[in-house]
Amino acid sequence: MLIYIIYFIFIAILAIQYEFTPFKNNYLLFSVVFLLALLAGFRNIDVSRDYVNYQTVFDNVYEITDTHFAYLLSFEPGFIAIVIFFRKFFEFNYGVAIMLFYALVSLVLKVFTVNRLSINPYLTLLFYFSYFFVVHEMTQIRIGLASAFFLISLISFLNGNRRVFVALILLATLFHYSAIFYLLLLLFNTKNFNRNLYIVLLLLSLILGFFKLPILILLGNFDFSNLSSKLANYVAMSENGILFINVFNSINLLNILCCFYFIFFIKKEILINDKRLNLFLKCNILSIFLLSFLAGAPAFSLRFNQLFGIANIFLFTYLVKYLPAKRLNIFILVLIAGYFFYNTVFYGGLLNTYKIINIK
């Protein structure tokens, strides 16, 4: 686990340095991201839990494309196209090439967005590394790439170019079908902020956390196997209690507290005038609400929460500007990121000890 800790400390030092003496160095920023891509791309197959399943798909992609339609729907056309492309050019080690490609493209797109939208790109990168890097680049690579297209689409969204935003979301959907729900952002008006509405959503999230809606029962006897074998497996695991969502986990509670802080302690004029903060806060509140609203269907709850929750890497960074401790704010945020990191890597057990994959 030492390699993960070294990466965290390195990025944390850059975040602290940037806060005290802001510096513009794109070469350094992209170098950090390149090192992260290497970490993800060259990980051993037993480092993360999903790698074995992906390698099975890589090995059997031609058989998969010839099977029945329902099974094919488990994998997006963009994902299948990438796998087939690398299978044609690499007789051996095509799995490594695919993983490295996903990591590089996803991280480059994300860091480009971070560089454009963050008030402290290294602090945002630190929060990203502490949770979403583990979940996306090291584990769920398809949604990792889809979320990268989502993040870069936010630049167009904030600039009022909705057509480019929609086009990028449709592109993201080619790599993960759930990305289509990013179009819900079209309902957001970044020129206004209704405090009462978002307070109600957060309070409803707490209430629904206690009384989980029986989503699976409400869906009735719908046969998910006709749509996707993966969805059918998720439903089966939820019904058998294998998948369970604790809405009141510490990470979600920190998210809720963060949102309440911005709603109650930051002037409404600031939330309206700062379109970025406005959007990131709304996305985070939506992610919290969806986690609670869909808690009765854990697989869907977690997926939708992570879809929009990636905005919290920007939202938490804003606390460095608005917490009352002033110059000490950066250290408070590094500690919070450190807790995210510990909870994800050590307590959550999403990663095993790092090893480099054997190249044939």
C-alpha cells in the first residue's frame, strides 16, 4: 500500500504549495496525471476486483459479439470497439494496452477540465485521487472514461453551449449507458439558486435514508434479464442482501455537511454569480438525493450517486476559499481528503497491495 500513500503525499504537497504560492505549470500537472495513468495502466490483474472480469471480456470479445442481443447489451459499443481495436494490433498484452489506453485518455480529459475549472487544480486532483481514481481508473474503467467526457462537457455547459454538451454526453454514453442521465443537468439553471428547494432535497435524503423506498418491489416483476444480464445480476444481489447501501456512511455525511455549509454560510449572491460553484453544489446535492431515493435498489443507488457525485472533487476544493480558518483551510482540506483516501483504500478494501503486471 506504500505506493498509494506516496502518491497521496506528493499530490498533497503540491496542493499546499499551490495554495500559498499559486503557480501555473501545465507540464507538472500533466506529469502528475501521466504518473497516475502509469499506476493504473500497469497494475497487476489482482490489484483491483474488476480486472479479472475485464480480462475475461478482452479474451472472449469475439465470442461475446456473436452471442445473443441481451448479453451484448451488457457492454457498450465504444468499449467493444476499443477492445477489438487493440486485439487486432496486439497478439499479447492487449489487456495491458487497453487498461493503459483507458487510464491515459480518461485522466488527460479529466485533468484538462480540472485545469480549466478548479481554483486549486492539485487539491481537486487530491480529492479525485482519494476516491474516484480508485473507483474509476483502478476499478470501473468504463464509467471512468464516460465520466471524463462528462467533466469536459461541463466547460461547454457553463459557457452556455448546450449542443456541444449534449454531443459529449451522447459520446460518453457509448462507453457507459448510464451516462445518458447526465442530460439531467439541462434542468439546472446556473443563473439562480433556490435555497429552500435544495434544503428540502437534503432533508428528504436524510429521511429516505431511514425509510428506504422499496424500489425493486415498485418495479414489479420486470424481467431485467431481457435487457441486460449485468442488471439482472445486480437485482438478484440486491434482493439477496449481498448489495447494501448505508446512506449514513461517513463519506456521504461529509458530503451532506459540505452542502449544508455552502447553503447556510455562503451568501446567495455568491452562489448565483459563481456559476461553477452553483453547478458543482447542485450536482453534489443531486447525487446525495439519488443515493437515498434509490437506496432500496443498492446497485442503482450507488451508480447514480457516483455519476453526479464526481462534482464533489470541485466542491470540496471550494472550501479552501470559504472556510473560516483562512490560511489553515488548506490543511483542513488535506485532512478531509486523507480521510477519504483512508476510507476508500484501507477501510473500504477496494485495492489490494500494488504489483506491476507481468509483460509477456
